[in-house]
Amino acid sequence: MARYFGTNGARGTIEEFPPSIAKKLARGTAKYLGGGKILVARDGRLTGALYHEAITSGLLEEGCHVIDLGQVTSPTAEFMIKKIKANGLIIITASHNPPEYNGMKVVDRDGIAISKERAEKIEELAEKITEPKKRGTMEKYENASEDHISEIMKNVDVEKIRRRKPKLVLDCGNGMASLITPQLFKRMGCEVVPINSHVDGNFPGRPSEPIEANVQDMLKLVREIKADAGIAWDGDADRVAFANERGEYVIGDKVFALSVLLKLKAENKKAKVVTTVATSLAIEDIAKKYGAEVVYTKIGAPYLCEEMIKGGTIGGEEVGGVIWPEISLAKEGIYTAAKIVEALCEKPLSQWIAELPDYKNIKEKIVADEKKKTEIVEKMREYAKKNNLDYIDKDGIRINYKDGWVIVRASGTENYVRIFAEAKTAERAKQLINEHRKIIGE
């Protein structure tokens, strides 16, 4: 069997990742997790029913007790692991990818997403499956979204929000956020203006990824109706992006940085912030102000989870995925939104963003096959070693300078090497990119 798992799950078009393979991998997953009680959830993608049937069949053939959560957000499904005391979870989702994609993400009983390295064992077990000798059982659990809403409301100052009654534009992106976020924010006392708020696997309102180019309707509507903020989610609602009260886009780096600021302000103990090697220096600056430690991981939710379970206070990455351990080890796009709405009841979102350290970053990519990817990253490693530079080599090579950083990293899913740089000015960030392109011969 070919290798299907990437940084965070197996993903592809129906031709690249057929349901028959998903069924085999589900059986391998059942063996890896030790069977027993396994949760299954899915998003609203057009092929979801096909994968759902294949995956649940695979689990039943391994004798599991399958608890079907139905269509829910990824954060909801991951929250339910702890609540139901399940042995693990399979989410049928392709997250922010285009409509023709689908996939499966596996999470273990501790709430830790299965990394590419751990998934090798699942793939090995899937290769050895034989004819099924037992039959499992299955039940539906239809209250997961309500359970998730209740838990979020316990951890947010709902009375503060009800007094302020903020007006919010909610861009659900025709994804799973449609099933939970309008209800949540209405119940917390917000005036809610939803858009793209019915589930449709074609994503007719906008592409699933909530980057600035894709959420222009939200930004415009915030300005037109003078809303306090706009909020946009990806297909499974683990990522979140914002617009401030002026309809200006707030990038994922700043969503995470603001989450860290809010969390550390509220903590009265030694804190640990977990983030990836591609995250803004703003996190270092905020952590230093509050005496917190910063721990860097490889890029991807599984690596963040593996470090967070060791005592992380908050974790996240530059695309707007934030982990709040009081809820779960999931990237929590819904709870993140609720905490930031709670904060903007004190002062406008633009003022909160102005408090954050300001850095500019530039992201580019270089076309490269597997051999060339290895050669480019190795050139950077040799350069950093030879010049006794401050570098991190957990995932590619990140070189830290006094006024910024640059990272060269091979993509785990595409034929690219990614080169990112950050500095106080866009000009300096671009200079770092150009200098290091020359070093690696590009």
C-alpha cells in the first residue's frame, strides 16, 4: 500500500484517496487504537457519505463500538473524546482544501492528532488485514454540538458579552461552522449577521480557506453595517480569521498572538506557549513580557498536541489555529472566536491588535522534487553551521537574526520548498528572502 498519511491525516481527491483505501486505513486505525469505543464524525463535503460508510464499515469489521457523531465541526468532535471517554476518533474532513478533496484525520484517546510518523504504524497494520472475523456495534450521538456550546459558555464571561451585545458578521463558509456558531453567539447575547451559513460541500459562497482574498464579502459587510467584528472559519472550523470594526482583515498570526496575550494576562502561574517554527516573533515578545516559556515544534497540529500534553498553557500556529487545553487539544476555531469576542467587549478589536508587536512577513515557494528539496534544506543547514548562526532545525532550517528570521522548509504534501521571512519592515523581510535564495542557489 502507498503512503497516504501526511502532516495531519490522509487527504486527496476520490481518485487519489478512494473510499476503499479509507476502509483499509480505518481497520488499521482500529488495531492501532486498540479497538473499543471509536468516535466518527464528518464535515459537509459531497463525498462525505461515501467515506463515512467505508470508514464505519472498516471499524465494525474490527469489532469496534462506533459512536457516530454525524456532521459536526472538528473542534466539536475532538472535544467529545474526553467527554465520552472514547479510545479515539476519525474525522472525515479535508479541512480548508477545495471541494473535490476529502480525507480522514485520526485522534487518539488523549486527544492527540496522529502524526505522519505515528501513522506509518496504521498503514503497516492496514497492509496486514485479513477477512473480518467479528462484527462491532454502532450507535448515534446527536448532542455533540450542544455539549460543545455548553462547555464553551462555561469558559467565557457570557454576562460581559450580554451587557455589550456586540454586532458580528459570521462567515461560516458553507462549512461546519454553520451548524454551531450562529446559535452559540446568539445565545451569548450577540447580534448575529450570518453569511454563507448553510452547509454545502460545493462551497458556493467562497473557497473554504478563510484567507483575505476569500472573505471580501465579510470585510465589506462589516463596514456597511458597522459591525464590531467579522469572523470567518474554514470547512471544519478549526481555523478562524477576523475582521476588525473597520472591516480590516486580521491575519492568522495576529489571531494567535492576541489569543496568547489574552491567555497570559489571565494566568497567574508559570506558563508555556507552544508554537511552530514558522510562527511570528510577536509570540516571543508577548511571552517574554509575561515571563512565559516558548517551545517550538515542527509544523502541524499533531506536533503541537504532542508538546501541549506535557503542560502547555496555550498553543497554536500562524494560520489561525489555536489550542486551548481547558477545552481540548484541538485547534479550536470556535472557542478562539468566543474568547476574542469576549475581549472586544472591553475595547475595539483594532485597539487589541495595536497592542501586539508588529512584524511583517513574506512567504514564497520554490518548485522542487524530493531530491532537490533535500538538497536545498541541507544547503541552509550547512550555511547556518558554518557561520555559527542561531538556528532551529526541527522542521527545515529556521535562522534567527537580531531583527528577524528566515525559514527554509520542504513541503510535506507538495513539490515545493517554502521560504518564509519575518522582520520589523516588509523591506527587511524581502531582503532576507532574497539573501537566502542566493545562498541556496535559487
